[in-house]
Amino acid sequence: MRPSSLALAAALLACAALPVAAQPSPGPQPLPMPPEIAGPRDAPYPGVLTVDIDATDLERRIFRVRQTIPVTEAGPMTVLFPQWVPGGHSPRNPIYNIAGVTFRAGGQVLPWKRDPVQVFAFHVTPPAGATAIEVEFQHVSPTAGDQGRVLITPEMLNAQFVSLAMYPAGYYMRRIPVDASIRLPAGWGYGTALKAASEQDGLVRFERTDFDTFVDSPLFAGRHFKRYDLDTSGKSPVRLNIVADRPELLAATDEQIEKHRELVRQADKLFGARHFDRYEFLLALTERMGGIGLEHQRSSENGTVPEYFTEWAKNAPARNLLPHEYAHSWDGKYRRPADLWTPNLNVPMRDSLLWVYEGQDQYWGFVLGARSGLVTKQQTLDALAMTAAAYAEGRPGRKWRSVEDTTNDPIIAGRRPIPWTSWQRSEDYYSEGQLVWLEADTLIREKSGGKRSLDDFARAFFGVNDGEWKQPLTYTFEEVVETLNKVQPHDWAGFLDSRLRQVSPDYPLGGLERGGYRLVYAETPTDYWRDTEARRKMVDLTYSVGLTLNREGRIIGVLWDGPAFKAGLTVGDQILAVNGIAYDAERFKEAITAAKAGAPIALIVRDGDHFRTVAIDHRGGLRYPRLERIAGTPDRLSAIYAPRK
């Protein structure tokens, strides 16, 4: 072929390779998206926000908020309501409870527009020459439990500043100074990690802080209030602030308070450092305000049974709450997954390492509860048996879904009830994560001949930079593995990957067995099991017929592919009769025992307006989990739960 022909052929081939211009298909085309909101930058905010909150409207349960936000440059500005809730691991801040939003400048009401994509953002244009805008809104908190968590009652309130303030877009929250105040009902006591600058007639003004610290420092206040000093050593004060429905519920004994002091001492021995200048346990003993367990760097919000102190013997299951949330000051708040930390609360968080943040913290919560004496070793073993059974038999969803994938559940499900928890899985990074860290601890102890343990990891990983609290220290998967290998050489990357990142249908009970115990079942429940049922007002027959019921016989949980599932029962059904006689929890249990002889359990079940008969074929009797010592093996669990001297 001649050169000219070659050139022509090459040109034709080049033309053929050019993409054909896309032709629109019939039908609508998308409109362009609105301009993106300015991302946060690490620069000082040139001004000081003010936030003034009135929390005295107890009858209507309304928080009234007034703010000033300096105008830093001419033209439109964007104001943000926080979207993501740290500790909630999801964009769940209740903006739907925000009403009456009004912007002003120099007394003039300004029009505003909500961003049509980022609906937690408000666009407003101050007039020329304005130096600040004023913001006013009400947080109309729930007046009944079906609207959300109740925050205000005639006796107490929970002011969560993360939902009681807005802030300007374009800056890291830690670079935005805040002057804040709150007006409380006259005579009420309160607890918060914020430092008061002045108090007069119920008006509390706080020392200037940054917006990051402000929203991480909630407040409990109450008519019936008591404070206990848990550590007055001078290192940094730790206090227990209690509000209660009735004054007699505050009657804690010296022995009970001493166990809380021991919690503080045992945490010091475990982590070897503190990352707070003060720590405030906020504890509500109530059946009127909504329950909560939420961690912060220098405090924690805790809501539990009213009789926490006055019926101490019955409430062991309620006493792992404070150890869990306290350990979060180290695990989750100071040391935080790198993909979970964000410069403000309107940048999406990623939850992939919650099996460290929550899973290992669940482990330390059990450990510190036992070491402090808040729960006994036997109660801790009984609680561990319940956790082990849940993942040995109660989570068939392990066959298709990894633990790591459940770290997405706070975002996917928003902690709403789901119909098939055992199959769908739900935030299993907590308790299955706990079992994985138990296995890691017992493996370290075995390989080191008892010379090292996961305690050494806690001190090396979480116990750094004693006294530092203002800036979190982030970490990655690789850093977790690196520290584990420094404590005890092992294929920790493979260990964690196989148990957490991969689908793993094998039962995660290696830590129990290496710890010297096996999971068994008995026909009678442990006292801890009974106390848990009483606290939750339910009957748990998961490992017998595969269901749980409330006190009225309505089904609240069904084990996927268990006996009740195979019989066609589901959540929402109500059992009316057992073997021809009106339903009673004890009668149902007697029928389960009698069915060991071979006869099915006959039920009359109601589903709305429909009634049907159901036969459950289960011949295994009543089955309740507990732990049994493996003779001739080291009792590592006892060593783990023993207090540090």
C-alpha cells in the first residue's frame, strides 16, 4: 500500500474510533443540581456565636433557642443544623422537631430558603452592612413516646445541645467559638461537662468554648437531683450526677457509690491515662423521660430503671450501662476511627470500624463492670452466655452477612424495629464484636503464657497522651493490627478479616473455650436471665420454640427457621390459648416441657381480625444458655474479670 493510502486508511480508522454524539432518549431530562454548600475549612472563624436556650416550658416540653451568628462577608450565607449525631453513628438529628425558624438582622425579618438537597442547611442573605444575624427557633420535643424520645418531664430534662443550635457553614466546628447559656426551672440541679461562668435565678452562663466541645457536652437537670464525687484525687474530677422521678429513688448506699468509684479506679488501671479535664456521668432514674446510653468525651447520657439503687439486687442487667459509656471516653471518643471523624456534623460519617469503637467497648464494659463489682463475676458469665447463645443459634443471618456490613445498620435502619432481626442482623458489631475481642484476649494470654493480654493493647492503643482531650486521635485498621502485633505477634490481619470482614457462619465461640468454658443449655434460666426478662417486660423462649413475647402474649421476635417460624408465626401475632386454655406465660412453658413426650404444642393465634390454630413441633423442652467450666483447662475468664490491684 502506498504512503498516501496508508494515511487515508489511518484517518478512516481514527474517525471510526470517535464516539458517536449521544442522542437524548424520549422523555424528561434532569434539572441541574443546586450549587454545592461550601465545605468546612480549617481556618479560625472571625467572630463568636451566641446560643441562649430557655428550657423552662415544662408543660409544653419546648426548648426555645435564640442565637446570634456574626456576618463575616457580604452576600448570601448558609447556616447549618447539625445532621450527624456522634455516638448515634447516623444522620438522625431530629430536624423534624425544629419549628418557628426566623432570621433577623437589625430587627428586620429576613427571608430564608432551605437547601433542596441538603435539607439541614438554610440559605439567608443579610442586608448590606449587617454585622450579625439573629436566629430564633423552637425545639418542640416529643410529648409522648410514639413521637420519639421524651426529653422533658415535670421532674427532669435532657438538653442535647447538638439539636439546640445552628452554626455557619464553611468552618471546622473546633474553630468556631461559642458563648452559651441555658435557663432552667428555678431550684433545679444540673450536670454537664461545660464549665459555668455564672449562675443566677436558674440562668446558667457557660465559659466560652468551641462549637465541637459545646455540642459534645449535653446537660441533665432535675427537680430531684443529687451529685456524688467519684474521684477527688486532684488528677481530674469525676462526678455522678443523678436525676430521678421521685426523691426517694436517689437513696444510694455508701457501698453502691463505692462500686462506682471503683469503676473509675479500674478504668485508670486498664487504660493508664485520662483524656478529660473532668468527667460527668449524667444518670436519669426514670420511666417518664426516654431511656438513653450515649457517650461523649467528658460525659455520658445514661437513662435506666428508676429503682437502680433502691432495688439493687434485681437490676444487675442495668449496671453494664455506665461502664460501657465511660470506656467510650477512651475507645471511640479520644481514639476514633479515621473514617468516622469529620470536621463538622454535616459531612457524612463512615462506620466501617465500629467493631472496634463499639465492639471492643462492649468488651471493656463487661470487663470493667465485673472488675469494679457493679456486677459479680457470675452475673458477667451469665450475661456472656446470653451473648454467646445469640451468635451460636440466634443469628442465622451470619450465613449471608458479615459483621462489618452490620456497621452500616445505624444508617440503613436508623435503629427502627425490623421484622426478622435474627436473619437481617442489626448492629451485631456490638456483641459479636465483643466475642471476637474475647477470643483475641484469650489468644494473647495463651500465646504469651499469661504474661500479656488485651489489657496491654488497651494501654498501648487507648492510653496514650495522658491529659490530652481537646483533639481526638484517629486510627485505621492497619494501626489496630500493628498495635496487636506489638503486644503479641500473630496474623492479626487475617484473624480480624476472617471474623469481621468476611461472611463467617462458624460459631464465634473460640474465646469462651480458650477461656475455659463451654456454652450449654439448661431447663431453668439463670437469675440474670430472669432479671433481664423482668426489666424488658418480656418472655424469652428463643432457644426453645424460637420466639419472644411481651407480657400480653404478643410476639415481639421470631427466630428465622426456628420451630415457631416453621409453624408460620411472626412478629405481631398474639397467642390467645395454649392447648385449649387461655394463654399464660407459665402455662406456655409447661406445654413446652410436656411436648418432650412427642405431642405438638397447639396454639390459638390472633393476627389482627384473623384467628387461626397453629401447631409447634418442638421436643427439646425449655432451653436456657449458661456457661460450664471445661475441666482441666485454664480459667482465663476468671482472670479477665478479676479486679486489678
